Amino acid sequence: MAMTTDYTANEPSRAEVDAWEEPTVIEFGAPWCGYCQAAQAPLAAAFTAHPDVAHIKVEDGRGRRLGRSFGVKLWPTLVFLKRGQEVARLVRPTRENDIAEALAQIDAR
């Protein structure tokens, strides 16, 4: 899978996320968020070496249950999942290397 560029307004349920088998990164944020926009270049660069990791961008905000279930407080928050379990988390990442290190923890390559 490639990096996703668009936020989904239809977030999956927490039960669905917990059942995912493939390595996945959930990116919580909003399209208008400056911190989220700034994170896109290092995120895209880090993902080039991890094409088998799924990526989902979830538009977060008031009343969004998935973000609350993960305790998201700042955007973007990246949650790195392996077999539905959180392995790593980055909040407002700015460095490609930090993202790549977290990706390596969930990618079997």
C-alpha cells in the first residue's frame, strides 16, 4: 500500500482497528492543520521504504470516537500498529528518520 493523501471522514471502529492483521499507521489530524501539512513531506519520504505498510488518515476532532479511544490530543498523531496493537506513536513529527524508525518497528521487511 502507498501513503494515503486524503483524510477519511468515515473512521473505522476501534473493534475494526484492533482486528487488523497488517502493519498500519493511523494518522490523526485535519486537512487545514498546519502541523499536519508540515508532516506530509517527511512522512511521504519515510513511507517510500515501507510500501507494505497500510496508511489511513483519519480526520479527527470533536465527537470523533477513534481519536478519543487512542487518547489523541495534538495533531498530527501517528499511531503505528502491528496486528492491531499499538507499537509506537509520534506526535507532531518533523523528522523523516523518526518516522522511519517507527515504521521499521511494524514492518517485517
